Amino acid sequence: MVHQYELNGYHIVLDTCSGAVHSVDEVAYDIIALFPDHSREEIVAAMLEKYGGRPDVDRGELEQCLDDVQALKDAGKLFTPDTFEPLAFDFKARNTVVKALCLHVAHTCNLNCSYCFASQGKFHGERALMSFEVGRQAIDFLVAHSGGRTNLEVDFFGGEPLMNWQVVKDIVAYARSLEAEHHKRFRFTLTTNGVLVDDEVIDFANREMHNVVMSLDGRKEVHDRFRKDYAGRGSYDVIVPKFQKFAKARGERDYYIRGTYTHHNTDFTRDIFHMADLGFTQLSMEPVVCPPDDPCALTEEDMPVLFEQYELLAREMLRREKEGRGFTFYHYMLDLTHGPCIYKRISGCGSGTEYMAVTPWGDLYPCHQFVNDPAYLLGNIWDGVTNEKVRDEFKLCNAYARPECQDCWAKLYCSGGCPANAYHASGSIRGIHEQGCRLFRKRIECAVMMQVARSEET
């Protein structure tokens, strides 16, 4: 499958199954578009009719271009057939191991964000803090079910995990005590709203946390619109200096400043640039997750604006890179030469199989977005996965399991998309979140264009 598009002055041809990217002139671009369904003579005639007045376009040049296109096809770099589909349905038979847990150490929060998908950290249930005993058993469960895998990941999540900070530290210490004996290495991630960040948190996180995710929505007026405390006060002025200190202490690496944009700030690039101007260099900005009737929800009318924003972001990032003040945007991180293996590109995040969420009382769910949905309760950390039907459903949740993905050029970049978003949008984890798909495709187009631009600069 071939995807062609024009962006920022580049004519880009993406060969989906090989991953090859070609930046061509407009004549070659048009020839490639006609190549699968027209004869050589038909293509030459069409090009002479369109470009015949140009001195650099004659029959000889067109014939040479056709030969070049055929050579790329023969080399498996253009019009590559899809041979990956049979691999997708091997997953159910695979003996998958658990490699990562999202520990909900706090189903409570010190902020009262009105757009919170987790219902102010309670996940539509009761407020709760994870005990050390539950956390210790979660680590034991992970070690016992990780097979021969050495590297294991644990995310400390909430709510606000710093509201249960001592338990976080105790869980880390316990996990470290198991590494040598069990030949495991733990990588920890902390997600925080920043209100309780202090020097002790920074020092511990910099020693033990492989990554830190800090929640900031951008401009003060945008951030404070939703991210308020229970007294109704915005949190921007409290957290920004703490995050700046945190990022600096981490050496400007191994962290993300993560924001959420909504219908109320579709000009979200202004928030990204604001965060970059505050000195942050590792940035992420996600579309809001909420019901379509929520005032925050993105609308169909927002989509063209959002597409323009992603293009604007890509162009500005390239400009800032040239000026020596570049920054990283999570969704534009794309490795065209050493990307994930094909199994990973097909199967995606591994939720429900390799990755699970653990509630404060030890229940297992496919990921944080399914917590407290009884239909998706997998089991618990003492008995393991007892709902094998749900686990097997997630094993088959991949880029080839969704009918809507069959003819999508981006399926090997998104792996079929987020099962949770699909479930909430369509009622099935093997459905799609159509709006999210469109935004994802635009981000990939921008990310590829940036790679092309960088390569042509060197």
C-alpha cells in the first residue's frame, strides 16, 4: 500500500509495508500515482499533456522515471505487498508474559480537574490508597508472570500518586531487593500533577524513576481553566516553578511535560510553544478523552483547525531546531530506520496481555481506562488472570482485527489504535475511534515530513 501527500513543499510517497519514504518531484509524484493502474504509454501521454511545456520534461526523462519507479518496486521499496496479516493471528496461540504494570497507588487527587476521565482520580468508585502489602504482591505477581523477560516496567499512577508517596518508595525498595535474585531490572515511571513535588521527591525520582510525566496544559489561562484545586484555585503558579526545577535536575531528559487540549483550546500549539518557552524540551499534548456531549469534547468543526495546528507545529519545530532551540514532541518521534519489530507494530501496547493496571485493592484490568468496568475485570494479583476470555480478546486486538483498518495506510504505525478509545467510541475494543484515527494519521504525516526535511538539510 502506498500513501502520497504534499506537505510543507514536499511531495512525499510512503510505502506502508516496507516503511520506505520517498521525497520526489511533482512529476515523479504523479507518475507513482498512475503507476499501478496504467500502462507506461498511458502514463507518458498523461505526463506530456500535463507537463509538456516544461523544458525538463520529455519522453526520455519520463521513461527514465518509470524505470526508476519499477526498480524501487522490484527492490521492495514501493508497492510492497502486505505479507504481515498471517502473523497477526498467531498472537492468540502465543504464551505471552506480563512485562509491565500500572499501579494505581492513589484513587484520590488533590486537584479537581473537570475534564478528568478518571472522575477526579476515583475512577468512578471510592477514594482509596494502595497499601504496601498490595503493592508488594503486585511486584511479586509481575516477577512470577514475566517468564524469562529481564526488563520490567512499573508505572506509578493515580489519581495523584504523591498522595501515597511513602508506599511508592517502599514498593520501589522492595522491587530493587528482588532484582539480583530473580535476574530482573525494574524501570519505574511516575505521573504527577506537581502540587506535592518537593526536593525530596525530586531527589528520589532522579535516582529511581526512569521517566517522569508532569501534567501541564500550557498557558496559565488554559491550564487553570480545568486544573483547579478543591477551593477552585488554579494550579499553574504552584506547579510551574516545581516542574522547571524538576526538569533541570533531570538534566532535561527522561521526562515529559504532558498536556491535554480540548474544544476550548484548539489553538493548542500556542500552549506547546509556551511550554517550550518556559524551558521544557520534552513535550506531549493529547486530545481530551471524554463523552461527545461534554462541552470539552472535540467536534467535527474542530478537525480542520487541529490538522492545521499539527502542520504549524511541525514547521515551527523545524525552524526552532535550526535556531538551536529545538524540543521533542512525543507524537513526532519516529524512527524510520530502527523502529519496533513487526510483531510490536501489529499488536501495539499489549494492554490486557503484557500490560495491566492494578487497582488499590489488587484487581487487574487491561489498562487504566478500563478500571472499575466489571466487564473487563481480568482477575487479581493473588489469583492471576482468571477471566481468560477477556485476555484472549485483547490478544487478538491488533491492526488486522479491525475491518476499518484493512485499507488504512497508517495501521502499522498505530497498530490499530487504542483499544480503550475504540471501546468508548464504538462499544468494542476491536472497533475504532474515528476522530482519533484522523488525528493520528495527520501526526504521522507531519512526523514523516519532518524526517524528510531533516534528511534534505544534511
